Amino acid sequence: MLGDPVEHSRSPAIHTAALAAVGIPGSYTARRVDAAGVRRACDEMRRGELDGANVTMPHKRVAAAAADRLSPEASRAGSVNTLVPDDGRVIGHTTDVDGVRIAWGWAGLPEDSPVLVLGAGGAAAAAMVALEGHEVLVSGRRPGAGPAVAAALGVACREVPWGEVVDGAVVVNATPLGMAGESLPAGLVAAAAGVFDMAYGPAATPAVVEGRRLGLPVADGASMLVAQAARSFELWTGVRAPLPVMLDAVR
């Protein structure tokens, strides 16, 4: 796992448990790195010293630039969360797109509601690609940033000012808000048809807590983490991911 911060990450526990469950020897560790550290890890993969890596905030776009080739979805999103060595090259994938779709289904989130995507980074890009069958509304703290991401992806969207409430939308938090206990702007969750919070920390985020209290369908960062981790595991190993073991590890 490459990112900053990484101290909170549950990925080492998830992948260590998965490797043990399928009998593959190996280890998975978290590295706190800057952009140069991502590029160094790619060099390690090219030399056969590293068998793969996940990438988390804020380096998903750095990883896309550092890889030798991108999968079609990673190329479209301009975001990479999984690096896979392949005969001296590094292939960049975004399993976040699959992770959003899978976790959405697990949570029973509505398929016909508009979605309000908060953020304009790599996680937001993956969410926009995964959810483009919905009416997509985007909201970022920097005006214009979200629509620029959507335009680059070819996803139709409408911009909503940061903090504006949208009745009946599923709120998709693709920002770090909540990782350290921060709340989303007031009123967003109360007016929502559901919550998908991609952020996670040691405890449930305030958005997840509020959504569950209100009886809304909720996908939390832990379910998203397992869903995308399962796809990453299969890319690295060629073995079907042991989902029950991975879910137990993250919980």
C-alpha cells in the first residue's frame, strides 16, 4: 500500500488474511510515500523486487503517470489504485470502479436515484465512471473542478455548489472528509436517498453513522475497501479472492 497517510489502512490485514487463506506465501505492508516513492516502487516492480501495490490518496494520479501502461478504465479515469508487474513493465488498474459497483449492490443502494459525487480527485473520477448510468451531480470545494474531471471522462454531469442540499440523491463522498471524524456539510445526509462514503477511519464516519440512524441504505468505506481489494488480489495472484475472510479481516 502506497499513500500518505497510510497508518489507518486496513489493507495489510485484509491481504495478509487473504494470502494465508489461499496458501500463498507473502506479505503486504503499508508504505507512507511521496510521489517519488510511488515511482521508486514502480522501479522495484520492473526489477522483480515487488509483486504489486495498491495506491491510495493522494497518489492515484501519480501512479497513473508512473505506470507503463493503463487498463482501459484506468486510462479513462486517469487514476490508478492497483499496480501489477508484467514482464518488466508496470500495468496500472483502477479497481475502485469495480469496488463502487460491487459495494453499491451489497448495500442495496437505489439504481434509479441521482448521485451527488463530492470531490474532484481520483476517487471521484472512479465513482463517476462507475455510476454514469445515473444522473450525476458533482460538488467540489473548488468550483469547476468536478465538472472538469467529468468532462475529461466523458461523463455528463451538473455542478452543484459545495454544501448545497440535493433532495433524493445518493450522496457519494469521494473526499477524505470523515477519516478523522469530520462531518459532511450540514443537511446533505438528511435529504439523501442513501449514502456511499468512500472514506474510512478507525470508527464509522459521521456520514455513515447519520445515514444508518436515519434508516438509509449505506455503503461504508470498509465495504468499498474489500470490494476493490478483492479485484486487486485477483489481478496479482490469478486466484479467486476469499471474500468472507477479507470481510472478517476488515471488520
